[in-house]
Amino acid sequence: MSPITVCLIAFLFIFSAAVAGMVIKDRLPEHLLSDESQAIIKAARSVVVGLAALTLGLLIATAKSSFDAKETELKDSAAKMIALNRLLGKYGPDSAKARTALRQVAQSGIGVIEKIGREGMNHEVAGGEGIDRLLTELMELPERNPGQAWIKTSALSLGNDISISRWKIYQGSSSTVSPLFLSVLVFWLMTIFFSLGLIAPINASVICALFTAALSMTGAILLTLEMDQPYGGMIQMSPEPLKMALKQFR
């Protein structure tokens, strides 16, 4: 289910809770909505508001940190590809196959990121034939002198780092937000808006205010879900670092 669909459902639940509170309050006995009762309702709502605000704030901060970390990982991987290509260039003509394999890895990475953005994560895009071919070509490089031996060792280290980064990128392309966690958060927000509806007068300005508040809450959830899936949706991780690396190979 896409983040927009999830947030649309959440918005309907949250705003409906406010409307339900406004409808139910006219049918409740007056003593249930006395000043003392309203004071308790407000106190209870304050507890839930604090809990929901803290949780939502931490969720957004965590998603932003995760997004930045994944972006840094992609840029670091592209930088290592450029470094490996320059290193192989100093090795000599025998590195031609390895440089071709490296170029194919970069092209494949761009294609995979774009495919995940269009179709989402699936098992087909997780194959590692390209990086395996690169590592094989690096291991088969001959060592005719100490300089080539050092370059081969350094190239294998960079190739292994690129392989690790590649799998981190794929692992980070799927959502890590628990549906149960999200459901509990939406329930807290429904509780808040239901209590608001119980004490709110029924008029256009109040309904607009509750509508805007519910929209803002679901907007925060949408922001979190979008940043949690950086290779798809509205907040996408750009494959530009890999494209820039690919230009350096030519």
C-alpha cells in the first residue's frame, strides 16, 4: 500500500473521529459533559497529545536521519567507484575487463534505483551478478610487479566496499515503519480529535479548524513514510551520484 493511500485512510479515520465526537455530544446527558467532566477530558487529552507529539516528532527525526544516511551511502559508493576506476586506469591495459565490469555495475545501479522508484522493491532487482563479475575480474588481475600487487589489493578492498554499499542500498529501499506502530499512532490521534469533537461547538469555522489539524497530522505521517522509502514516492533518492560517476568512466 502506498504512503498516500495509507495517509488518506488515516486522515479519514482521524477526521471522522472528530465528527463522531461532535455528533455524539448532542445525544449525551448534560452531566456527562459538565465542567468537571470537560476538565478531566482536557487533562486526559493533554496526556495523549504529549505522547503523540513526542512519538511523531521522534518518528520524523528518525526517518530524516535514515534518509540522510542512505543518501550519504549512495554518494560514498559513487565516490569509491570513481576511485576504483582511476586506480584501475593506473594498473594498465590488463584492467580493461575490470573497468568494463565496473561501468556495468554503475549502469545497473542507476537502472535498479529507477526501477525501484517506478515499481517498488522486488526480488528481481536484488541480483548481484554485476558486482560478482567485478570482484572476479579484480581477483584475476595479474601481479607482475609490486606496484600492480598494491593496486590489486587496494582495488579488491574498494570493490568489497562497493558490494557492501550495494546491499545496504537495497535493504534501505523497503519500509521499516511497523504497521502496528502506525496503527497505534493513528488511534492516539483519533482519541485526541474525538475528545475535541466532544467539547467543540458545531459551526463552519470549527469544522475547518479540525479538518486542517487532521490534514496536518496526516501530512506529518506522509512525510515520515516518504522519507522511509527513499527510492520511491514523492521524496526520492536521486541516482545522480552514480550518473556522475559513470561520466567519469568515459
